[in-house]
Amino acid sequence: MSKKARDIFLKAEKGEEIILVPSIVFAEMFWLLERKRQYPLKFKKVVKQIRAKPGYQLFPISYPIIEALPRIEFRFEMHDLILILTARLNDAPLITKDGAITESKIVKTLW
């Protein structure tokens, strides 16, 4: 992770920066932590920790995102499309290390 991305996370923890967390991120996190058990973390604990940080805001899948789906390239998986559109529609960079997204230049990214 770059220093710039790390600084954004640290500032968000203090409420000095806002990070929009698309709701699909929580769905993916639930799947990985509770169903697949790929990481030694508990979903409820992680959600509680995120909610306690003032700079993290849950961002729902909204009508503008749904309406934009047909206008975007479908070479990405559905959850990635939602992340991309959330960033684009909010004129915000997407914090990701996903090589396919960063190489596509479809949205500004940080990592």
C-alpha cells in the first residue's frame, strides 16, 4: 500500500478524511470471514471497529449505480462494477490493489 493510501486510512480513523465504504464490501467481507473462513477475523468485530471510526461511511447501492451498470464494461465481476461505479459517481479514487481495475484506468485508483 502506498504512503498516500495509508495516510488516507489513518486520517479516516481520526475523522479527518472520509472513505466511502460501498455496502458490497461488507457483503464480501461477510462471505470471506464467516463462510469461507479465509482470515482469522470475526465479521461482527470488524464491522464494530469500522463503525467506531468517524471517517468511514457506509455507501449503499443506489439507483444511480444501478442505472449506470448497463453503461460500463462488463469485463469485471459484479462486485467490482459496483465499487468502480461508486467511486466514479462520487468523483473519488478507488482504494484497491486489483490489477485488472488499476490497469484498465476505468477509474482513478490508489494503492
